[in-house]
Amino acid sequence: IMSSKIIKIFSFLLPLFLFKSALSQDPLPAKIDVSGETEISIGKGLVLKPVPQTSSPPADAQLGDLYFDGSSLYTCTQPTCTVASDWDVVSEEGDLFYNDADNSLYFYNGTEWQKLGGGEGPKAVGTRIVAACDSLDSTRDGINPCLCDGSACSNPRADYTCDGVDDQQEINQAIQEIANAGLGGSVYLLAGTYNISEVLLDGQTTPGINLKSNISLIGEGAGTVLKAVSSSNYNVINAHGTSTNHLSGILISQLRIDGNKDNVSGSNFGISFEYVDDSKMTKLWVENLTSSGVRLENSSCNILSKSFFLKNRSDGIYLFSSQDNIISKSNFSENGYAGIRLESSDNNIIDSNIVYKNDKKGILLNSSSNNIILGNNISYTQSYHGLQLYSSSQFNIVYGNNINNNNQGFLINQSSTHNLISSNVIALSSSASDYGIRVYQSGNNLLVGNSIYDEETTSASLSIANSSEVLIASNLINYPGSPEYGIEIDSASSDNYLAGNQVIDSSADAPGKIEDNGTETKYTQKEKMTIERWERNLGSSSLYNLYASRYPHSYVVFTSSSPGTTNLTLKDGKSAGDLLILENKSSLRQVKVDEAANVNLGDSSRTLEQYETLELIWNGTKWIEVKYVDRP
């Protein structure tokens, strides 16, 4: 039967052009049932008629014809289409078509057309439809509903119908059929509940559903449920390559995965990727797993987006030794350990997620570097930190996150160095138990432009402990006055730098305090400024030129173990307002400064004995004496 009419097949857009299946030696049944112009029932697999890709509508098009311009799919709406207005855009989520230009299957995700697989020469694209025993139109005899007890079941809308027991077998058969043909394609799961056990399909060694490269597993949304039923250590969905043979081109979309943790023992993941690249998970509900909702191991360049990861016993998502992945626009709530956990995983992006009410951690990076954590809302973590960089997590960027109402705020610890923490808003309620930001045993970090609103009264809002060379700049810290300080630096910390921070005691509506027990802490604050000290050994030199504009030092201390006098020549300063403090530390050698064309002193010269100082300021043309301390 041939026709140019376009019809809807369970969210698939197809020309009504059916012919011998590329995946079967048997022809399609001759009977076609149409219900309300929206459904078609067929017996075996579908082959999609190729859609041409052109920049303009094809000539002599008839009603129902399609063309693709590279970004949008169009259908002819008139008996013959001769002008642009005769064509309508096809853009309903779940639609599929086969592109003749690159021999690939495309899937519309509600925003854009996604390429699923194919290419390199003419080929058909395989599609298999699987029904659950409780899917619409699934019956045991054509009339009565299926018993879902393992007895025979059929559905006229599907290629495979599950019987309610070991349903992964029918799904794996559909996947294997497409994979064996070498075509790539999609397995489409109708709405219903699929009971997934550990029983293996012949020839398989891994329990659960096992995906292959260039195969998509697509449901009808939250109504398509994959449910774990056995008490064992198996995953619901697996995509496992090897170190020498990675999988790729996998899509998992519009499914609900129920780990059934209250009735299942052992440890299982909802989705497990090992050695998988360039794949995508989107619009998923992954919940109640006995371990993590999703695990990626040795997997790169994958996208996980627009999904819910709820009430899993361990993490919402766990990445191990995985790089260049994106986790975005998803919800991670009420998981037993962390919402998102990265371990030994670098160069990933965690962007625009809601991380809510997880038990131990909101987002945790463990030995993970060069990641970007951007624009997430992390709240109500129950036991510990909203966000933590742990165990040599280095060179990460944490920017623009809202970290609020967690039991503890943000912890950087255990040699996690060279991280940029910027423009985050951190709020602690009065019931919180720890710091807003704490840096512990982790030097060389930058804390810049963050806002901390702290209502808890036991710990400082910002704490530096056993850490050195941390830059704390332009942060706003609003704390309740108890303890007495907003910033705390302990005695094991050194060489830290505070610049331009605003610390406010909210209880007194007054400037707050800084508790600094560290060594060599430097300040550029409105309350205090530290001028860097530089020592110069003059030796036995009788003449010395001091290039004040060349070295970034305003405080110069001269030393020498040789007796005599050094005549000091001051070279020009760099910018008007530059300060210069000269101090002689030597008990044997004098330092003499004479007036000159660029030096204006209170006397014709100043001779510095031991511990005497001369303070000057550059006015743009001359060094002007500000103060001379003559030790008696």
C-alpha cells in the first residue's frame, strides 16, 4: 500500500509507505488499521521512507510530503504545495524521521532535532516497539487484559509484548535485533510497567537491559516505568564497553526507572555507563535505587539533562574517572549521600541544577580537577556540606551558585588548591552547625566576590585553617555578631591576603571583626593595609641605585655585614601616590639619601643608622619626604 498522506504513529511521523522490513525476511502484514487518523497498527518492524534535505521546498510536492532544511522539518498541507505558505513545521516532541542526506535517524526532543545514528551510505534505520503487559491494548486473547504473570500477552501496536516477568528479555531482544542488523535505531517503550530482573537472555552475561552503540531507548514519559524486582546486585540499564572498544551514540529518554529499594537487597544503579562516549540521557525519572541513580565510569563527552534523580540510597549521579561530561538542568533531591558526586573526574560541567535535601552532601568533588560548577541551587543538605572540594581537587571554578540553608556551607579541604570560588551566595540559617566557607589544609585558593549571609552563632562565616596564600577579596560577609568575628584565620595559616572585603556585624549594624591569628597576613582593607617588605643586602657597595618603579615593593629593608656608608640614588616612581618606606637594619653600614632633582627632603640629606626609617611619597615628579625617624 502506498500513499503520500502523513499520519501519526505513537509519536512517530512517517509517510504511509510500508514495504519489506530491512530487519526481517518476512513482509509486513497487508492489513493496516487506522483509528481516528492518529494510530496505525502493524505486525512487524517499520522502515522509514527517507526524507530529502534541501534548503527550499521540493517541486511538485503533494499532500503529506516532507522535507528537512537542516534545522526544521516541514510537511505539505495542500493537495499540491507550490509556495512556502503551503508547508507547516513539524515540531512535536517524540517525532522521528529518516534523513536521506546523511542516512541518519532524527528525534525531536521538544526543542531541536537530535541526530541518533546512521550515516555513511544508503541504509535503513531500525525501529522496534515494545509494549508492557499493562500497556494500552495489551491483551491475553485480543479482549481481556494481560495477567502479567508470565503467561502469553500481545499488543497489536508493538513488535514485542512483555508478559510481566523478566521483561528485560523482550527489550533486549528488540535491542539485539537492531544491533545484529548493523543499522542503529530506536527501541520505543509504550507506557506501562516493565519488571526488570536478573534473568539473562541467551548469550548475555550482564543482567538488566543492555544497550549497544547507536541505539536509543525511548519511552512515553513518566508512564513508562522500568522497575527492579529481584534481590541481587544488577543494574536496570547497562551500557558497558571496554577500554579498547568504547560504546557511543546512545540515547536514553522519557523513562522512569524505579529501583524499588524497599523491596530489593544488594546494590544496583538505575543506569550504568562504562566506557561510553558521546551519548545522552534526558527527560528521565531515576528513583529509589539501592546505590546511585546513574553511574558513569571511564566515560566521556556525555550529556545528562532535564531529569529527576530522587530518593536513591547513595548518590543521584556518580562519576568515576570520567571526563568532559555535562550535567545540567536536572533535579537531585533526597538522595542518601550526595546529589552529585565526582571522583577522579576532570573537565566536567555541572550547570543549572536544583540540588535539594540530600543527606550528606549537595555536590561533592573528590580528587577531581578542572571542573566548572555553575549556577546551581544547592539547599537543605541535611548532615554536612552543600558543596565540598575534597582531596586534591584542584583548578576548579565554582561560580554563581546559590548555596542556602544547608547544615554546613562550603568546605574546601585536604590539599584542594588553586580553585576559583566567585560570585556565590551562601546563606546559613540559625540551625546550621558550621561555617559559610571554610578552607582547611588547602592553599592557593581564590575567594572573590562571594556573599555570605550567616545566622548561625557558633562558627565564623569565613574560616581559613592550616592554609596559606589564600586570596580573600571583595566578599560581603554579614554575620550575627556571635562569635565576635566574621572572618577567622587560625595560627597554622600564613601568607594569606585580604583585600576589599566588607564585614558587617548585623546584630550591631556596625563593621564586623576579623580574628587573625595567622602569620604574615597581608591586608588591603579600608580598616588596615599591609605593605610588603623586601630585604636588600648592600654588601660593601658605596653606591646603590634603587629603582622603585621596577620592583613591586613599597617597604625596603637594607642589610649588610660590612662597615661603611652606601649612597642611595632613588630613581623615579611609577604612579603619583606611590609610597616608599626605607629602613636600615644593619648595625655596621649607614644608608645615605641626598636631595636631588627628583627627591625633596626635609634636609639636604638623610643618613639612616640601624632601625632608622625614611618614608616618602611620589607626587608624579618627585619623591617627597613624609616622615623621618631618627633613632637617638
